[in-house]
Amino acid sequence: MEVVPTSFVGELIQRLRVEGLPVEVRADHLPMLPRPRRIRRHVGRLETVTGAYPTGDLIIVVSGTLEPDRGLLADLAEPGAPILLVTPLSAAGRAGVRVGPLVTANAACVRCVDLQRTRVDPDWPMNLMNLTRSTGKVTDPVVADWAVSTVVCQVHAWWQSGSADTVGHSLELYAHEFRLRSEVWRRQAGCGCGEAVTA
């Protein structure tokens, strides 16, 4: 019998399967699937869902903290598979979720995002350290439904064309506000992820 978590991640997995999208589950409470040793040390800190698509593997990272651990993301990104981030949000007592960015070889990487945030807020590196230690969950049912639907749409787009709206972008929705916010992430000079050019 297959174990599927009854959570936001479980709902996401079930929707991906209903949509006929190939999916493989890698999560701390499921039987351990083969992973490189450097990835195994991070198990329990986040959950990942992967699928082999015609356009290549896609990894969906659902963070259990308010920002995913950057060391783990670097390890996951090393083989070159695109990564779609799903992150719980908490600000001024409001809970929400961020979908994106979808990190690909030709778009802003997570380090580019951090460099861009640091340009706007010099305290971002310290804030990031605190956020990677603060647990968070997507609990509001409306926000969770939106996030699951958005992820499924992004996976469909990636599956069909090798691109999606969250490439170089992230979308945020907070409970009780229900106004969609969008952030644009550009490749940053000095990042080292490629021929980065700042706008």
C-alpha cells in the first residue's frame, strides 16, 4: 500500500496524479527513495515532488520553513533539473503561500533572488537565516487550493512547452486578503549562474 501524506503536499501529489502528470514523491515521512548522500542529509527539512516530463525532470520543493535552506537547494540544483519553489509565508500575523520562482538554466537562480533582495534590503542575509529556521505551513484552505491549482498549472505549462509563468517570477497570496502579488526576479551580475545582466 502506498503512503500519501494527508496535507498540502498530499493534496498536491493527488492533483498532479489526477491530471495525469508523472510524479515521484520524496518526503521525510515516506519510504526513502534512492538519493545522493548529500541530499539525504537534508531529509526532514522539506518535501520534494519530482516527475520525468518530456521537457526533462522537474523538482517541486515544498518548504517546511518560511524560506528553504539554500544549501539544500544548491544540492538539488546541481544535476541541472528545474526547481519550482513553494514556500509558506507569514507576515504581521498573516499566513500565505508563495509559488515560484521556477528556477531554470536560463532564468534567475535562487542566489540571483537573494542578491536582488539584498540590493533592496541590506538586512536580507540576516533575515534569510532566521526565516530558514522558522517553520511554516500552508493551512488556509482557500490559499492551499489556490497554491495547488497554480502549481498544477505551472507543471502543465512546463510539461507542454518547457516554460511557465513562474520562470523568473513568483506569485504570492495571503489568507484574508486574497490579492495576488507578483515579484519579478532577474539574473544578477556577480551571481555566477551564467551570463547575468542586471536591468
